[in-house]
Amino acid sequence: MHTAKSHERDVFIDVIEKLRLLSSSQQRFIKEMIVQPEKTIATSQKELLKKSFGVWADRKDISNSLDYVYHIRAGWGTRLGREKG
């Protein structure tokens, strides 16, 4: 039986493993948010958007960003249809 403490540890380990899978630019972005949270909060949305631009640049599984977005959006209609019943 899992205790709350062991579940918390498992979640932490899972997060760490997923962080290792991020590209270097994604890792830098996360690090900046953790190291200087007050600066991130004070930063405007426009500045955050500029800062996050290219965060997927190092992804090997996304060769064409437009095709990738179309693929993701293709599933939206199916999901919306299920939710409407």
C-alpha cells in the first residue's frame, strides 16, 4: 500500500525523469522560472511569449511545426464530438 509520502516521492521522480527528456532550451526556460520566480511574475505576457519562442527548436520528433499543429488540432473535433454527446 502506498503512503502519501511514497506517492509524493513517486510523483517527484516522475517529474525529474520528464525534465530530463526536455530539450536544452526547454530546460533553460524551466530553470529561469525556478531560479528567478519573482522576475517571471513581474514579466509581462508579451515578454514571456518572446522568451519562450523557440522552446521546441531542439525537438527531434517535430520536423514541421505546421504539420504538428494540424495533427494535434485534428483530434480536437473528435474530442468535442464526444463531449457534446
